[in-house]
Amino acid sequence: MIEVQKLTKYYGSFCALKEVSFSICEGERVGLLGPNGAGKSTMMRILTGFMPASYGIAKIGKYEVHEYPLEAKRLIGYLPERVPLYDEMTVKSFLKFVAGIKGLSSGEWKNAVDEVVHTCGLEEVYNRVVGVLSKGYRQRLGLAQALVGSPPVIILDEPTVGLDPQQVVEIRELIKNFGGKHTVLLSTHILSEVSLLCSRALILNMGKIAAEITIDPSRPSGEIEQAFLKAISKEGIR
Amino acid sequence: MKSVLTIGKREFISFFVTPSGYVILGLIALLTGTAFVLSFLTYVQISQSPSQFGYSSVPDFEETFLSPYFVFCGIMIMFLSPIITMRLFSEEYHRGTMELLLTYPLHDRDIIFGKFSSALTVLLFAVILIALNVFLLLPFTEVEWSVLLFGLCSVFLMGMAVLSIGLFISSLITYPITAGLVSFGVYLIMFIIGNVAEKLPAVAPLPNTFPLLLKNVVEKIYGLFRALLLELPLDNHAKNMALGILEPKDISYYLLCTAFFIFLTFRSLESRNWRK
């Protein structure tokens, strides 16, 4: 469902991604791990069509993101790291706006919005202005806008950063409930989050895939930690 | 088209759930209303005793009062329009919502025309406010419909060109206040250039000792430069139209100016996709 081949991104002379390649199958939940500045957000921004790669191929479904941006974007629901929202709108009008932009007809948007409001637990704040929502509700709303129209691929950039422990648990439960309906690519630097939510983890370090780990829930969680530390040490870079 | 309407509607509503829509329409109503009353009272005084003001008879109503009023309204809109345009793209960049917008399945044209159409709708409201002032006169005096119609058209076309410049500037700058100030500065420069160009001598002031060939070349360049400076200001092209004289060059100027800056906005937005 997601295919990346030799993806390279330069910011001026700085190389943020160096020939990164991986693929993610339909229905899979994959975590993108890495320290700050590893290139996780850059990878997500390229996959969502927000910025182009310098070289390489990024495909969503059968569409190359740079060549067929519209077709690729129709398959994606994206939650950026800072959860940018229109503060002056109400939750209802914001989700209706997103549904309209995603091409849902006036007959479809009500069902689509009702569904994500229910999934993300936004009933209580449905008529509230976005600007007064708590951080947890803003994160839920960010997830809800990504889920509107039920796109097959969900890309989440650090979805639990800055939340209190209870909100973190709630958001993780939400992501868990995506089930096999969506292919999920999740970026984080919280190792336990990946072991809880994903079946596979890609470790990015200094713009390269340093390791790939298949997560086995029966194995002790310390194993991911060790694999991560090994991968981000210089010896671990392939 | 549906996406253009969706974006335009959101943008237009957000003008009026934040103070900016009320501020700009309020200021336009206040300033154009005050100018209307003051210039009308002045015209009444002139028509009561024309000789006192240097006129041999009662001056023409349209030429003395109505046309300058429309040009004034256009200039007013020009200087107030940064309040509308500064938020169009800059605010999206500033609060990060551009990242959302650019990752939704939208063409650049949906975003640009959606935003521009919302700004045009606010402009239309401003023109309606100006028209209300003038329509108050209709029961008391006969007004030439061509002056009224083309005068209002000149205000709208001038506003449209100004909004397209502001839209482009907003697409380049991350901070709304900076975008607003830069737009204001550009309009001010264009306005001043017009006044300066009018004061320039028609022929290049060169000494007689200048070699003839060089003198001819310099005069040609000077003439071209002066003509360009005279044509550049936005308000100059509204003057004829506000008199009820419809010249294709004036309408073309506003339409081409709008198309040019919308084209530049397209290029500005597209530049993010240039592979580096």
C-alpha cells in the first residue's frame, strides 16, 4: 500500500533522507521510530505530498505521490505533528469543511462526520469552537479529520506528543481501534507506543533506515529498546 | 468547482467570525460615508455661489462630485485591502493549517480561486456600501446612469486588482502582519509613483550641448519610462471610468493586472513542488 524506493531529500546541502526504501502492506500498522532530526517528519511530509523528494519514488497504492498527487492524496488521511486546526470554526463546521474538501457529497458528509465523531469521541464538543478545546480533544479532532471519508492509508506524525498520560492512553486506544481497516504509518520516538500499536517498526537514524524490527507482543519490551539503541549507535547504521 | 466554493465559503465565514471582516467593512462605511457627506456639502456650497469658488456657473455634478468620490473610494479600498489579503495565505502558513490544506486532495487552483473569491465577496459588500451612499441622492437629483454604473465598476475593478496583488504578497510571506505591511507599502509606492510621474516634464530635460544621437536615444527611453510610470498607478485608470468613459485600455489594465498576479500566486504555490 505504501512503497518507498531510494527516497532522498536535501534541504540545501543538508541531506535529511538518504536513499530510504521500504514497503508497507495493506492493513499493516508500522511505526517509524527515530531520534529527533532523524527524518521522520520529512518522510511523512513527502508521503502526504506536502513537499517533494529530491530523488526517489514514493507510492501510495499505485500512485506515485509527485506524479499523481491528487489520486495519492485521496487515499491518505494525515495528522501533522503540531495538529494545525482552524481555531475560529466549530468542530462540526470544521469536519463538514474537511468532508467537502475530500469530495463527499452533501448526502454523504453527515454520515461520514457522524462516524468519525463517534469513533473519536467528539460528541461532547461537537458544537464547540475549536479554539477552546483541550489538547486531548484537539488531538482527537486532528485524528477525526484524517479519518473523514475513511481513507485506506492513515499517516500520523507523533500523535501522542504533548498529551497527559490519560489522553495518551485514549489516543492509543483510538489508533488501536482502527483495526485492519486502514494501513497505518505512525511516527514516534516513544518505543513502548510502537510495541503497543504496531506490528513492525522501521528505525530511522540520520536519514537512513538503520533497522527494521518485527514486533512480537510475547517478547519482552526491552528487546525493542535494545534494538533501537543498537540501531542508532554508529555501528548500527547500514 | 465544488472545492473552490467550499474553501471560499470557509474563508468568507472566517472573515466574520473574527473581527477583520467587521473592521474593514466598518472602516469603509465610516470613511466613505464621511467623505460622501463632506464632499456633498462642499458641492452644495459651490453650487450656491459658484463665483466664490472660481466657477462661472454651477459645475457639473458628476464631474465635480461623483467621479472624484468614486476614485477616492477606490483609493480607500486600496489602502484598507491589506486587512483582507494579509490573512489569506500568511495566516495559513503561520498557524500551520497550510500543511493540512496542501495534503488534502485539492488542486492549487481550488485553493487560490477559493481564497480570491472570498476576498472578492468582501469587496462586493464594500462596493454595495458605497453604492448605498450614492443611491441616497437619487430621489433628489438626476444622476447619469453611465457615471453611476461605471463608477461603481471602477471601484470594483480597482479593488479586484489590488486584492490580486495582496493575494500574491500573502502567498510569499509567513507572518500576516508583515504581509499586510508589505502590501500597504507596495500600494503606497504605486500611488506616489503616479503623483511623481505627473510632475515629470513631458520631454527629457537635457542640455543643448548633448550629442544629437544620444539625445534622441535618451529622450526615447525617458518618454517610455515616463509613460510607464503614468500608466502604472492603479487609481489613474479609474479616473476616466468614473467619469462614465469606458476605455478598453482601462478595463484591460485591471483584468491583466489581476490575471498577472494570480498567475504569480500560482507560481508561488507551485514552487513548493520544485524538486531541489
